[in-house]
Amino acid sequence: MQVHYLIGMSRLLAGNPAGALTKFQQEENQSLKAVGLLLAKHDLGKKAEFQVEFEKIQQMDDVNYTVAAIHAWVGNAEAALELLEKGVTEDPRTFVGMYQEPLFRSLHQDPRWIEILNKTGRSPEQLASINFDIPMPE
């Protein structure tokens, strides 16, 4: 399961990287554990450890989404948007859930973010236009 990762992310998003680090260390999924630890170490100011581990993750296959999320979280908007644009162009299905990913929230005010969401069919306007009216049984 991803319980420790999700609790760690909640703590990270709440501004508690030390608490997040503790939960990420308990995560059994090694990929999620690696990403969580990386984000927590960044927020704890362990820049050298962050850089070494981030370089390892970037060498893996099929990690554009993950690397883009890390770039966005640490404030590298240009690198994040570049990877998202590339990824959406190559395989938009991989990126359909990014509109709800909190690691990308730093990109939400950038006009390129909306352009990328448009390509996945998940821009706010596209989602708002979906008619979702389920009749309730009487």
C-alpha cells in the first residue's frame, strides 16, 4: 500500500518535512519511498543529498512525470513545464491525473500549465463543461 507515502505527503504539504521524512522512511514501495525521501530532504535543506539522489532518479526510464513533479516542488518551473510538455506530447494518457497532483501547484499560475492541461482534456474549462447530472431514484 501507499499509506506511509500518503501520510508523508500530507505532512510535507503541511510544511512538516521532518514528520514527512519519518513516514517516507516507513514506506514499502521503493519508488514512492525514494521520491518522498527526496522531497523531504530538499525541504529540510539537505541539498547535497537531494542532488545526488535526484540525479539517480533522473537516470531511470519513464520518469518524466515524477521528475517534472520534483522540479515543480523545488521551484524549477521551467524544467517542470518542459518535461510536462514533452510527456503530454509523447503520451497524454500518462499525464491525465496531473491536474490534481499537489506537487504541481506552483505551476498553476503559469499560462503554460493551462495549455498543457488543455492537451490532456483536463483544463478547468474542459472539466467544467462536462454535464454531470445523475437523476436520483425516487
